Amino acid sequence: MNWLLVLCGAAVGAPLRYLTDRAVQSRHDSVFPWGTFTANVTGCLVLGLLTGAVAAGAASSQLQLLLGTGLCGALSTYSTFSYETLRLAESGARFLAAMNAVASVVAGLGAAFVGVALAEALWA
């Protein structure tokens, strides 16, 4: 039954990623992929918070499958991040490509750490 939890989470996460991308990107007149960046950082924050909650005993492993693997796995997207970074580089926007790569890694890790710290503050 674990696969069903992952499936249900992903069924929400994938459309949420698409809608987030479209909503954020429509507000920016830029070739920088702000929508994917926002979805990925948000996914990292939620996953960090959830991981901290599970470690503190405030959330179950089933919730981790539903939200962590399913929702966050579908919400965040390494393939789109890679494609958009490559597209920026190939179109001559090498600086933006480098900034996307660096900012995505730094912000994603930072968001995950903030999520874990927040969970520790709430449930430790």
C-alpha cells in the first residue's frame, strides 16, 4: 500500500508544480526560470520540515511517503532544472545559467536546513 501513498502525493504535487511554475513565471518578464526555482525551493523546505517532524516523532513514515516522496518528489524537479539551465547556456545566457545552478543548490539546501530547524523548534 505504500505505493498508493506515493501515487496520491504525486497526483497533487505534479499539477501543483505546473501551476506554481506558470503563476510565478507569468509575473516575471525574464528568461530566468523563476517558476521552477520557486517550486524546487518550496519542495526542499517542505521536505526538510517533514524530515524533521518524522525525526522528532511528530509525523509518521506513511506521511513521509505521502508528502515527502509523493508530493515533494513531484513538486520539485531536477530534470526541468537541468533542462532550463542547459537552455539558458545554449542561448548565450551563460551567467544566468550559472546563477540558476548555484542559486538552486544554495537555496534548496538552505530551505531544507530551515525546514529541519523549524521542525526541531516545533517538536523537539
